[in-house]
Amino acid sequence: MPGTVCLLESEQAASVQVMTRVALVVEYDGTDYFGFQWQDDRPTIQQQLEKAISQLTHEEVRVVSASRTDTGVHALGQVVSFRTASKLPPHNFVTGLNHFLPTDIAVKSACVPGSDFHVQKSAVSRRYEYRILDSATRSPLRERFAYVVKGPFDVGKMNLACQALVGEHDFASFTSGAGASIKDAVRRVFLAEVRAEGDLLIFAMEASSFLTHQIRNTVGALIEVGLGRVSVREFYSIMEQRKPGLAGPKVPACGLHLVRVNYPRPIEEEINENV
């Protein structure tokens, strides 16, 4: 009957769940995790986030990150997003998820971004920092987050070498593994610099995206420059040769931090509007 058909259609429409995209800014100590991306038999950041969301909302969701950090890499400002039928306001995701997450992962803020937001495709750049601790001895309290190397370092020469990195270039020499084509290895770098803060050297690099182990190989080469083992001219030559694996040696993951992900409209504005 027509009336019955209309009633069924109305009931079906009412049962359709409206899904909302939620974006989170996440901080984590990556020491005990095998990177961000899910692995069946190893603990990852994505696994812990999805587990906490499931405990909070009783849904099975898939979390997508702006940058897939590797094993042992940390984050101060990772951005992730997921879709949910939950009606919880953004600030409840912060308090609720932090209740279920382990102590080495924390949600710092949350928002419901605009409909055109995509956590990966909308990002214009990612900023990483690598920390080097200039020390003659180990540091039990700090070496979890920094690579211990005895200086002294020539920061001026390291920054001269950094000038070669800024702009759009082929970074094949700074990637790990063979087989990276010239096209695959081209990236745009907006910032590359070294600054000293007490006994810490901090290398900052901001780019549209990165090659596999690009930053860790770059830091390895810059350490050689800073210690006087490689000249600035030789550093430029390494880049010009475009041979995968030429730069390095690759430094440990412990010193690498994803500091922030940049969008055309800062994620902080979305958060401030929607909290």
C-alpha cells in the first residue's frame, strides 16, 4: 500500500546514521611503538587511538594521520581524523580519550573541521625537529628524546649546508633504499636550519612531504659537517649526485619529533571555533 511504503521509507531515513568527521591533535612518546601505522602483531599509535575511540563511542573506526611517523619517532602535534556517529562535543573527545589512552599518548585538542577538510590532502606542510644532545656522557633523563653525540659542532657550517636543502630539489641521496626514481624523490622544502639551545642542537625541517628516512639521513650528514668530517662542498656534492643511500649515516629515531602539521587554515582556528 502507498501509505505503508511511505512509512517504511521514513523509517529507513530515520535509521540512517549521520557521520561526523572529528580531528584530533595528538602528542605521543613513540619509544615503545612500531610507528603510527597499524601492524597486526606489534603495538602502534593508530592501534591505541582506535582502541580508545572504540571504548569511548562503542564504534569500530579507522583513524587517518597527517604524517605516518616511523618506529620510535615522537610527536608534539600529530593530526588525525576519523568519522563517528557519536554526538559527543569535541571537548568530550579530549577528556574521554585521554581516560582510555596509555600515559605515553595524549589528545591535546579536538574539533569538527569544515566539510572540505582532509587530514592528509589539506595539509600544506609538515614540520619535524631532530634533537642532538652535545654530551660526553649518556643522559638517562634525556636520551629517550635526543641523540647523544659529543661535539663541539660548527653550527655555522651546518647552516651553510642547510641552504642546499631549501626549495624544490631531488632528494634521492637522502632517502633509504634503492630504486627511488628522480620523479619520486623531488620534494619542496620550506625550511631547513640548525639552532643551538644550551647543550641541545635542534635541526628543523619543514616540507610538503618527506622521503623514507629523509630527515634522519640528512641529520647524519649534517653531524658529519658539524664535526668537520665532511665539508660543506662535499655535502652539496652528495645532494647533486642523487644516489639513494648516499647521505648519512642514518641517525636513531629517538631524536625525531613531528612538531606540527600546517593547513591553509590553522587547525587551532577550527578548534577554537568548534570547542
